[in-house]
Amino acid sequence: MASIGNKAQIAHIDQILVLALEHGVTRNQNVNHLALTIRKPVDKATPLLNKAITENEILTCDIEFYRTNRFGINEMYYKIQLLKARIASIHLIVPHTVSSSDGQPEENISFIYETFTHEHCIAGTSAFSTWNTRLF
């Protein structure tokens, strides 16, 4: 089966390569979760993500962080899961074709969600936050 993304690796079939991720949580009086935004190459998943925002699909997003360990082996060390997520925005970024001729089209996808969990897989620590329990 062909992978959704065009930068696929054998060990990551049907996963999207994320080039960058940005997320924030603020607190003045109550906790305020900001959208989680990923940057990814334009690939086979692009039309499916555009369909998901158009149809307001409810998604589960699993985001895995990898690093090379001291033995030279790629290991998943951190993961984030968004439950009951929706795509809030999609922004296409196409580099200037003359001044940046080697640049590839990318897109920023922003997700809003009901529940956010994160886990440090190596240290064994984890936490979660749910929208309806953020008032305290």
C-alpha cells in the first residue's frame, strides 16, 4: 500500500512527515489552549486534509517525535495525541520560484481539539488536558 505522504519512510507508512510544529498554552486566569500548527510538504495527504476542513471532520491526531539515540538507532521519545480535533486553518506556502528555485511547496495546518495528551516515552511521564476541565 502506498503511503499518504511523499516523503515516506518504510518504518512510517501512512504517516505524514512534519517539518515543524508549534503549540502554546497560556494562563491568565484559566488555561487557554492555542491551536497546534504543523508545517508539512504538499503531498498526497493535502487533498484529504482540505476535504477534512471542508467537511468539519472530527479527527484523532497522533504526532510522534523521533531522535537518534546514543546507539545510532532512531527512537520515538515523545508523542502528542489530539482527540476530537478539527482543522481550523490551512495555509499553502509556495516559495518564490525565481529567488528560491529549490524551495518546495509546504502548508501549515492548524488543529483545535477537545483533549490534548502528551507523553515522554523514555522518561515515562505523561499528562493530559481537556477543554471542559480547564476551569480551576
